[in-house]
Amino acid sequence: ENENSKHALEHLVQTKTHEVEMINKDVALKTQRLALTTKIVSLINSNRSMNDILIEVAKQLQRLIPLNYATVALIEDNQQELLLRELLPFSETILPDGLRVPFDESVIKYVVQYKRSIFHNRPRWYRCFLEEGRFLETQLSTMLCMPIAASDSTVLGTLNLGCIEKHHYEKESVDIVTFIAKQLGVAFERYK
């Protein structure tokens, strides 16, 4: 009998220890995400150039979610064109001021029109990641496209994130990216 209760107690201790470890892990992850979010927000509010801010934000987002590609598409004043800026993979040589493309990209059009994000994790080709044919060979298996809105909720453009491998972005991570996209909207308003 003593042996049994000893085993039961050991099992209970192990189970509780495991539970505490899982909680600690969760808290550590939440703390990490919060620190990252705070860092990105202060970056967005810094007085660096918009280009620097965007590239740095993309780099920081890589620490939050699996990410190979990131672009920002801003709606031009004529509402007919988008200015596409590449953030990841970053290279100095490619169109630092962005590339003007016709506003007929169905994914982006949907996100702008309905002010709702689109998430896909099945392989597809996405034209919002094609600039001068540079990404033509890339097939993205994961894509998250979300609106960048001004404070009056006018959509200014989209933040487009993608990954070659198939991933499922966790809700918490997507919430953070959504929050960051809102902050970017405020920043773009400031720069106009």
C-alpha cells in the first residue's frame, strides 16, 4: 500500500511539475511576444525614414512568425495603382522607392474592399509578391495579407507576408501582426 501511494505521489509531482513547466514556457513566450511588440511599436514611432521602419519591422516579424517574403502595397492617390515595396528578402539594389503596379491584384483588392485579412496555407502563386518578375519562381505555401488602415479606418494599403513552407500561424501571432498593421497605418498617415 505504501509503495502504491508513493508511486501515486511521484506521479502527481511529475504531472504538476510538467504543468508548471508548460505554464512557464507559455509565460516566457507571451513575455517575448510582448517585448517584440513593444520594440516594433517604438520603432514605428521613431523618426527614422519610412523605408527603414518598414524593413526593420519585417525583420522583427521574422522573430514572431515563419517568414521569407514581405511586401507592402500602398494605394496610390488615383486609386488605380499600387506602390509595391519589397521588405523581405531585403536588397539595396531592388527598387528602393517601390514599383507601381495596376490595382488589379485580386487578393489585395479583396483585403482593401472588405477591410479583412486573407490567410492561405496551400501552395499558390501570388502576384502581390512579384516585382519585375523577381519572384516568378517562388511559390508561396503560406500567405497572410492584411489591411493597413488609417485612424478613420480608410484602408491605405496592405501588409503581405509569405512563407515558402506551409505553416499555420497561431492566433496570438496573427493578432500581433494585425495590431502592428494598425500602427503602420498611423505611421503612414503621419508621413503623408
